[in-house]
Amino acid sequence: RRYLVAEELRVTPTEQVNQITLYPALFNSLSEDMWGMRETIKPSAFNKTIQEADVRALFNHNPDYVLGRNTAGTLDLSTGRKGLRATVTPPDTQWANDLMESIKRGDISGGSFGFQVIKDTWTENDDGSLLRELNEVKLFDVSIVTYPAYPETNGSVALRSAMQANGINNERFTRALLKRQAGLPLDAEDCA
């Protein structure tokens, strides 16, 4: 999952229904540093998946709060010059109406997407940092999120604590794992 500050997140009232529009993924935009790497999304990354995948629009990636679904006709996904655009027609429920009110007030303004990498390209920059380019992904969900950041799971916090207790440098270890996954050679610093 990737969390971003939404470029656009709004509720658009029409005569029939309200709709929420957001850009959960921006193309050719560099992510913040994540575990010693940065990431960018190619404009073609979603082309296949938005035609084939069964995608849900969720609140905070929580499957208990489904706002819409592309196969049900309540979520429209498209790509443009800016990025992946999602337009959802939420259910007329109390929690969805409360969410729309929070969006209108500006209290909630983040977007995110859940995905599996199908094709990616890894490069190592001159400064030793890693860059992953997402070329093709399988999309699971687009989400409106409260905190547009890269949250840590309990598992990663527990692993990091155990590594620190054993004198293992978290950043160096993660960087080495990412380089191995990308098929890049390890240098002496990675192995220290």
C-alpha cells in the first residue's frame, strides 16, 4: 500500500447522488524515502489492471468500509496525464455520509492504493540509494485515508526491535534485502 496526500479529493453533489473523486496514485512522482528506497509509477502501470481487476474503494484500506466497487458500477477508474483517478458513488449509509462530511471540511484528505507488483525496474543511484519504478501492478483497492503516510505494521516494529537488540543496523539490513530482491550486487557496506 502506498499513502499519498491526495492531489484532489472532493465530494461532488449531483441531483441524484454524491460522488467522491480522488487521485490515489500520481505518475512520475517520486515517493518519500521508504526503507532506503524511493519509488515512482509509470503512466502505463495501471492500464491492464483497471480493465481486468475487481477493485474496491475503501476507507483506510478497511474492507468493512466499502465505498464502491468497479464491477458493481459504483467505482470508476481511469488514467490520465496526472495519475490514477477514482470516482466513487458511496452508499447512503451513516458512516459514508460522515466520511463525506469530513472530506468536505478538509479533515480527511489522503489517498492510497493497495497493489501487487507485476513488473518493476530497480536502479541504484550514484549516492547508493535505490529507485524502484512500478511498470505494471495488480490493483486491489483505492482508499481514502486519514493519515497519508507510510505506516509501519506491528510485525515490522517487532522485527526492528529484535534487530536493534542484536546490534543489527535496520537501514543497512533493509537496503541489502532490497538490493538482493532487485538483483543488484551487494557491496562491502551492505555486508557489514
